[in-house]
Amino acid sequence: MNSSANISESELKNEVEKLHSLNQLILDSVAEGIYGIDLEANVIFWNKAAEELTGFSMSDFQENNLHNLIHHTNQQGEHVPLTDCPVYHALISGESLFVEDDIFWKKDGTSFPVEYTIKPMQEQGKHVGTVITFRDMSEKIKTEEMLAEWEKLLVVGQMSAGIAHEIRNPITSLKGFVQLMKESKQLNEEYFDIMDSEFNRIETIIKELLMFSKPQKTSFKQHDIKDLVSQVVLLMEPQAVMKNIRLVTNWQSCESVYISCLDHQIKQVFINLIKNAMEAIESDGEIVLTITTGQKEVTITVKDDGPGISPDHVEKLGQPFYSTKESGTGLGMMVTTNIIKNNHRGSLEVESEVGKGTVFEVRLPLVGGKGS
Ligand SMILES: Nc1ncnc2c1ncn2[C@@H]1O[C@H](COP(=O)(O)OP(=O)(O)OP(=O)(O)O)[C@@H](O)[C@H]1O
Ligand SMILES: [Mg+2]
């Protein structure tokens, strides 16, 4: 070998080392956790943020597989074998993937919500592993929960006016009956039945309002979507009556339709959609709710005969603070979208025609349905 070759060889080595430390510097300067695994699922790099977010360092992976340390159990508390892990699947198939709703585990035994992107790693055209970039979503989720709570209190405030109005009617009639019986000094059986049903209606409305405004524990349970929507209709009816709007329910069958959900969040979705429909109609109109059960999912539609939404405004639906109303916060649709898509793995679509009305279509996975 001649001397110039020697120089270039050592220069090359220097260059490689420089590049390596530059790479590490770049990796360590980003806020997202980034790690790479080879085809045997061995960790080949692990940046500072990944270490800070999880508490694990490179040396921890010498004895234990990364999956068994940070990704062993899902949000429902079920064990996730490596073969069911999306990272593993992307690694084998060489595909890219974005996972929005998952958790990683820390060294201290706690977990945190994450979203992550998986990208295949190529070397001279050959698939050699995969790179995962993950982000801690705790803060974002906390903010979303706060917004949902705030929105809920606003809605409760608005509903109270309608409910107070609605309760006044049965109370007036109850007072009338009491007066009548006092004057006639007779106990009429028929009056008692009417009074009883008036009392029951007041009781149910108040119970619903209290249930809704109470802070709820977040745990997923199976609920009949028909019950949830019916309870919302009961809550919203007083306001609808005040505005001369008919609230029509159209259930495909009388069988129960079970979804796994946070019931207060699902109720909030339909309160938001019905409230928007009522505000759009202003007065004299009709809102039709339908529930259709498919094989894997249930579809709930909220249709109004209001003024509709123009296509350029449809695009803005769900953006925070987008509102065409003087007193609107513009958070209703954002909260609704978040509850349906992120918290319940459902979908939300809108179809609207100016001058004719709007239909919102919510799809939610059924309990026991394939793919749920
Ligand atoms: N059914 C509907 N018909 C017509 N326009 C609608 C309908 N639903 C939503 N919109 C439009 O979408 C906008 C955003 O709705 P969103 O519920 O997010 O906020 P908001 O109703 O204005 O305020 P908030 O719900 O926070 O009180 C509304 O201001 C309205 O212009
Ligand atoms: Mg709204």
C-alpha cells in the first residue's frame, strides 16, 4: 500500500467516526424517542429522548428483548406477545406504519400513552431493520380531557335553561291537581296516575342531568347505544320543544346494540351533534336520529333540515375555535371528533347541502363484531 492510500484510509476512518458521532448528536437532540432495530429485533440505536422517556438505556437490552420491556402489555391490561406487535410486523414486512393509540412501559413499571411511526431501514437497497420514532402523548391527552370537561360544563349550562323550562310545565300541572283536590276535597285515582307520571318525568330528567355533569371515572364498559342515544334525546327534548323542533328517533329494530365505550363521552357526542343541529335550524324543523346495525359496526345518523354547510366550511369542521356563531366556542366538533376517532376507534362523516340540511354519520365498532 502506498502512503496516500494509508492517509485516505485513516481519513476515511476519521470521517466515519465523525459521521457516527454527528448522527448520535442529531438523534440525541430531538425531543422524540428514536430507536432502530435489526431484523433479529436487536436494538442497534437508542437516543437520549428514548432513554429519558422510558428510563431504559442501551445496556438493558443486552439481557432482555426491547418488546418485553416497553411493549409487553396493552391499554386493556392484556399481554401482547411479540408476534402480535405492530413493530414486529412492520419489521418483518418492511412496511411503514403509523400507530396513534398505544402505550409504552417505563423502567419504573408505569406506562404512558404514545404515538409512533415505523419506517423500514434500507442499506444499499436491502431491508436491514426498522426505525421507530415515538412521542409521549400524556400532555396532549390531558389537554383534550380538560377541553372535553370544559365543553361538557358549557353544554350542561345551556341544557339547564331548557330543562328548567320543561320542568316548570309538569310542576304547574301538579300544582293544579293539588289545588283541585284541595277544593273538591276528593281523591281522584286518575289524577294520581297523571301526577305520578309527571313526577317520574321530572325525576328522570334531573337524574340524567346530574349523571351527565358529574365527573366520570374513565373506564370502558359495554352499553346499548340505543339507551345512550335515548337518554340524550330525553335531555335535549325540552330545548327542542322550546324551539318547535321535532326530535324523531328511528331505530331499525328493538334489539340491543352493544358497544364498548365511555358512556358519558358517547352521550356528549350526541348532545353536541343535536345541539349543533338545533342551533342550525334555529326554530321550526326536524332532527331525525337513526341507528342501523351492521356486522362489525353500528351507524348512527343525525340529520337536520337546517341551512346546511357550504363545502369550504365543511373542511373547517373539527378545527379548534372554528365557529360561525356569536357565542360559539368552536370546540364542539373538535371534542366530538376526538371522542369518536381517537377514544372509540370510530369514524365521523358529514354530508351537507346548502338549503337542504346536514347529516352527520357516526360509526362505532360493535362488541363482538369482527375487527372490534
Ligand atoms: N348541523 C349543522 N348545520 C349547520 N352548521 C353546522 C352544523 N354543525 C356544525 N355546524 C357549523 O360548524 C361550526 C362548528 O361547530 P362546533 O360545534 O365545533 O362549534 P360551535 O357549535 O360553533 O360552538 P360550541 O359547540 O363550542 O358551542 C358551527 O359554528 C357551525 O357553523
Ligand atoms: Mg357546537
